[in-house]
Amino acid sequence: MSVPSGLQREVLALYRRALRMVRTKPPHTQDKFSLFVRYMFHVQASAVSPRKVSAIEHLLRRTRRQIELYENPSIRDCHISQDMRDW
């Protein structure tokens, strides 16, 4: 197995941060937050080519800001769309 690049490490670190954020939410909403995180990372990963570094960096910045927003303790729930449920 090859060593992950710096960009791959950033993506994995952000994903781990998002999963840690899920554990800080109330137990009855953790499943929704977990589905939300997994779905958003899956959709964004499939939407961009691995060779488009600038697009990946943009998604990293946007996702980082979004996770910072959801890390706020006053946010206790999130909306799960039908697409996310069907996925």
C-alpha cells in the first residue's frame, strides 16, 4: 500500500474530525449526523476528479467551515433529505 499524499491525509483528518463531531451530539441524533457526514463525503468525492487538486482544496475549505458550524454545541439536529435516506 502506498503512502497517502498530503491532500489525502488532510481529507482523512477532516473526515475523522467530522466523525468525532458526531459523537458530541445527542444520542438520538447521532445516526442522522453520521449519515449526513458519510453521504456528504461520498457525494463530494464522486463529484471531483482526484487529479483536480484546486477543486479538492476548495471542497476541503468548504467542508472544514461546515464542520466548524456543526461543532457548535447549540446545533443539536440536522436535516436528512430523502436522497440521503435512499442512499
